[in-house]
Amino acid sequence: MVRSSRLALNAYELVEEVKSGSISVEDYIASILERIESIDKRINAYITINHHALDEARIMDKMVKSSSSNSNGYRSTLLGVPLAVKDNISTEGIRTTCSSRMLEDYVPVYDATVVKRLKGAGAIVIGKTNMDEFGMGSTTEFSAFGVTHNPWDEERVAGGSSGGSAASLASCMASIALGSDTGGSVRCPASFCSIYGLKPTYGLLSRYGLISYANSLECIGLMARSAVDLALMLNAVVGSDMQNDHTSIDSSIDIKSINSTSLKGMRFAIVREIIESDAIDEPVRDSMLDAIASVEQLDAVVEEVSLPSLRYALASYYTIAMAEASSNLARYDGIRYGYTLQPDGVAWNEFYSTIRSNFGSEVKRRIILGTYVLSSGYYGRYYMKAQKARAIIRDEIMHVLRSYNAIITPTMPVLPPRIGERISDPLRLYTIDICTVIANLAGIPALSIPYSMHNGLPIGIQFMAKHLDEALLLRIAYALEYARGSRVKRCVL
Ligand code: GLN
């Protein structure tokens, strides 16, 4: 067993220790599993544990001992690193539920491309993490497997929908994690749990094996406790996967040189409509102003811009997301996928209704609204209008990013809410996505950086950049991590 303080190591530090032989992968994975055993009853980050993790760890240890694997740089970049995977990303032989009764017993027969690539780099899947059902939510309260608690304050939500992934990192039950981000689901929990959450450029990471919610908006996202770890993960998972995902882009991005501690020459935009909005809580606004001062101290220039179309962002996002969801979720009909019944003697309507009643309330609400906005007579009034608004928002953002390297906003306008505080009013819940949905509408990369704490509660700051400018986001993360030093804690032990 390893000392518990070691469970907070960054992935790149762990890899060094494993390679030098001072930690065995088996010991490390066993200690992680033990920690899960002792604290996950309270946090509820995991839905399913990978019972082969220890066997896989032993195989890794053998690889370390054989000198040939040590010289294989690519394969060993994440050697022995415990990886948590959101439960809507397929894992061969490990149950993948989407936090839904509908897929309660579903065991995929293949790994998602990103999982396969991380495993190829040496990562070990520890388990599958809790989420809002099918990714629909911002708090991980809409899960058929119970709510995930925030490790920083267990009476509060961990954010969502990738809440389990974020909480697993913040409580040292994994070192790196995968989430998915349709409108903020990686960045929101990253912000609420004081870790990094990267939503990459649309298409940069293959979506093969990701169970669909809203295809035109969503990406698989990366979560970690350090900027270098994010870069290691990104290096391992980029690369075209055209034969499996036609939206996958063939791009090599240069993420090798992120370790600069200055932001000299960079120009950042802050958005007037966000700074002036009374939807931003005071501590969050203060933190954003402080972040602006920090990047200025690192020699970046910050200027104010206006994004007038921002007021259409939430309506556009939710209309499009629900429309796509209603179409994607039509496949869960008791015949082709998921939960089913013996149809004998049951009328078709009754069969179908019984099957579909297994969805939770939020998913049902979205299927109904999505079907409505796509129905003839309303299509032009809602869905088409939302698409037009999306085009205007994207154009405005791209216009700003022609003059600036990145846009700075808070990730979430509020501190992590108390459990139960927001879910009774869906519209009020949707409003907290105001800063995150923009990047999905425009398809650009966005990164939530753990920046500060207010009364023990984490606050994240978001940076959005041009398509394929992930390297720039990682440089910003690195520079801020260096500048902020030990002022920002990224896990609770
Ligand atoms: N909260 C947003 C929604 O409910 C975003 C979710 C996500 O990114 N998966 O749609």
C-alpha cells in the first residue's frame, strides 16, 4: 500500500515514480480501490468498479520490469495512471449505464476510441462514474444511482453532468478522468470541484463509443489535477478516427511546449454582458476580476468586448440540445436497445409506454420539449430560429477571437449549490450554463481552470480560444498554475 498523501500525486509524477520503481502500479491501484471502498459511500462518484483493475496493474508492473517497455515512450506516458470514465463512454466488458434505468444492464462489447487510446498509453480504468441521466443536467442530481456529493462540502453538488468524474479526482479516487461536454458538463463539475476540465474543439476527439445526447454540440472532455496531466491526456487521445466517427478531424496539434510561465504577447477579451450581469454571484465576480489582474501581471493584455447575441445563447442551446436528444433517445424502445419486457399479450402502446416510463423526469421533459420543437408547424418557430441564433452567436465569437487569443469568463456564475437547491425549478437550473454553452454552440475549445476558493468552495475561471488552439489554453493553465502555486488546492485528502 502507498501512503495516502501519495494518492494526490499528479499523473506525470506518478508515472515517474512507477518508472523509477519507487511505486508499484499494483500497490497504487490497490490503494485507490481501498480509498474508494472507504469514502465513496459518502461521495457516490462511482457507479461500477472495474474488477480487473488489479490484474491489469500487475501486468503493468511486469511491463515496467521488462526494459523494452521502458524505452517505448508513447505507450508509457500514462503508465499505471488510474483513470475514471464517465458512464456514458463505452468500456469493453464494463457496464455502461448513462445513469439510466434504461441501460442498467448494458455491457458494451468495445472500448470507445478515447478509452482505447488512454489504455494504450498505460492508463488503468478504475471504474465508471456517476452523471446526470444521459448527460442532461448540471448537478448530477438527475441520476438513477443517487446524487454525487461535492468532496469540498458534502452537502453540496459536485456539478454535472460529469459530477462523478470530477468528484473522483477531487477526492483522490482517480488521477485523471474522462467526461463529456454538450453544454458545459466537463467544465461545470471541474469548476465546482477545483480541478481542470477541457472541452476540446468539436471533432478533435473521436466520439466513437460516446452514447449520444446532442451530437452537434457534444465532445468527450478531459479532466485532471494539473495542466501537464491534461497535456499528457490530450497527446494520448488526439488523432483522426474517421472510419468510426465522421465528424472526427485529422489534426495534429502541437502541445509539447506548454511550460512557459509568462503570457507575454497574449490578448484576452472579457465580455461586458457577463461582467455586468446580475446573474453572476459576487464571490465569483471577485474571483474573475482577480484572474484578470493575474493574467495582466503575467504580461497579457485584457480588454472589454461586447457579445450582444449572448442573450440568445441559452435558448438556442436548450432548443437544439432537446431536439437532438428527442431524436437520439428514440432508439430506447424496448426492441433495439436497453431495458425491455416480454411483449406477449401486451398492446403495443402499453408496451412502449411502460418501456419509456423508465426514463427519469428530466429526460422525459426534454424528449417531450424536443419533439415539440421539431414538430411540423413549430419547427420554423423554434428549431430553425435556434439554429439561426446559433450561427449569429458563432459569428460574433469568431469575430472577437480574430482580435484576441482567448475570452475569459467565470466557468459557473454561482458557487456549488446545496443538494436539492436548484432541481425543483428546471429553468433556474438551465440558467447556470450561461457561460459554458457558448463554446459548444461555436465548436471552440474551452478550459475551466481551478482558480480560487470562497469559504472553502471552489471557483473556476473559463478560457475559450479559437478552433484547435488547445495548446494556448494549456499554456494559460500552466502559467496560472505556476503563478497561483499552493493557493489553489485541487483535492481533499
Ligand atoms: N447542463 C447542460 C444540459 O443539461 C449541459 C449538459 C452537458 O454538457 N452534457 O444540457
